[in-house]
Amino acid sequence: MTTIYDIAKKTGFSITTVSRALNNYTDVSKTTKKIILDAVTEMGYYPNSSARSLTTKKSWTLGVIFVEDLGIGMKHPFFSAVIESFKQNAEAQGYDIIFLSRNVGGEEKSYLDHASHRGVDGIIIMCSDHKDKEVQQLIESPFPTVVVDLHSDQSSVVYSDNFRGSMLAVDHLVELGHRNIAHIKGHDTTYAGLERLRGFRAAMEKHSLSIPSSYIVDGGFFSVDGGYLAMKELLQLNEHRPTAVFVAGDNMALGALKACKESGITVPDDLSIVGFDDIEVGQHITPTLTTIHQDTDLIGKKASEVLIQQINTRSNEYAAVTIPVKLIVRESTKAIS
């Protein structure tokens, strides 16, 4: 069985250098790391997890906390895509991931208790409610953390440029000639919902467009049903019905399209719709959905990099990474006649 000593002998590097390269320390040059990793592949070296933990004082396990209010869990396309990207990049760095719940051994525990029980090295947090008390407790703990799609001054954060995405959506509709633009917003407890609403208001103000109070409708926690009910409410407006609607999430936009179809409203001939997320199904419905694209692969990748860097350096300095978004124009928007 190949050992770390065999790798050191073959490459001519010290055991310490080999160990630091295998554990992804930043003070090992790329050239040295490549030589060592090539030898690892050639000799079929596979480190014993217990021995590696004793040597590095790490468990080589990252915790995932995923809290959302719809009750659909990993079926949510945005969160599942981000977590899959995070998982792939973490595994490439030698880490396993486990999901942390409020249940340990059949007993109700806090997330902090579960993280301590499992001895994870760091935690990625995905939570729709930015005021969740248990999540805040975990962020304030000594555990290295990275938070996705929330803002925090006490943790590293990675999120899409929600504000800019809303600006792009409204700019697109204005360029098509729309002036009466409504917004189906996400719930007020969600950071994404608040930021997208803030961006919508700023864009409308930039174009000197008024926003009647009836033009902003709550779609809840980004569900199809929430978008359906919100669009039904907008379609009941007898005067000054909007000619376009910016919807804060693609799942809600799917519900909005369903409401339009049931009401005899043709999209985009009678009403233009822009979503946010760019989930895959948006490319295959009729009409295909104009939307704001979130780079879920990059969000997951950056989250893993930020968290592992914080673990390796044992630093209390927090990183804030904003991921750019872009407008994807499809069939659900049209120039107003």
C-alpha cells in the first residue's frame, strides 16, 4: 500500500511539503503541487481519512444547512443547482459534505449542536429567511461559514447581483416601449425578494415611471402558486392594467403564465413577462421565458473556495462575493404597439 512517505521519496519533496500540497495549503507552488498530485495518481495513493484528520487537525467534512419556507427542499431548482456545484468543488478539494438538520440521534437540537456533534470544518448556509434565529446563532459561532443568497456582516457571503438584475429587467421592458410595469415580489423575509424589489423601484425611478400601489403584489416564497395568485390579482385591475410584469422568480413566473392562459390573456401579445433565475424549464415552455440568468455553477464554486480558504487560513476576515447576472431574452416579452 502506497504511503505518504513513498510519495515524498518519489518526488524528492519533504513529507511536510507533500502533506501541505495534498491538503491544499496556499504556500505550496502550483508546479510543486502538480508534481506531487501526478505522483499520487501514478502510484494510486489514497490517504486514510482517520490518519489525515490526526495529521491536519481537520475532519475534512463540510456541513450544509438548507432552510426554505416552501417545504419542497432540494426540489427547488436554484438551491439544488448551487448545492450540486458546491459539492463538486468541495469534493475536488478532498472534502465530504453532510446535511445538518435540527435532529441529532432522534433528539431535537440546534444547528450549532449538530455542527459541533459532527465536528465539521465549516458550513455553507442557504436560508430563505434572513432573520432565522438559529442561523444567526450559527453565523455568530466560531465555525467558518459562508452564506448564499443572504447578506451578513458576520460571515462570508456569496450572492447574485439581485439589484442589478431587476434594473436589467425593467430596462428591457422600457426599451420595448412599456411604461405600465408591475412587479410580483418575493416575500419580505427573503434577501433576494427585498433586493429585487429595491432594484425594481430604482429602475422605475430612473425612467421617471410611477408605481401605483396596486402594481406591487406579494408572490410569497417564490412558488408557482404564489405567482399564480399574484397574477390573478393584477389581472383584476379594471383601469390602467399593466402591459408588462417583472416577476421576482421563475417559479412564480410559471404560475403567472398559467393565470394569464386561464384568463384569456396572451403572452406576449397582451402582456409581457420577465422572470428571474433562468431555471431550465423556462427554455421549454410556451412562450419561452425572458429572464435574468443566475450563474448557479459559479455561486457554488465561489462558495466552496471562500469557505475552504477561510478554513485553511483560520482567518476571521470575511469575503463578500457578488456574482454578475445577465438578461436572457426569449419569447415572453414583446415591443408594445
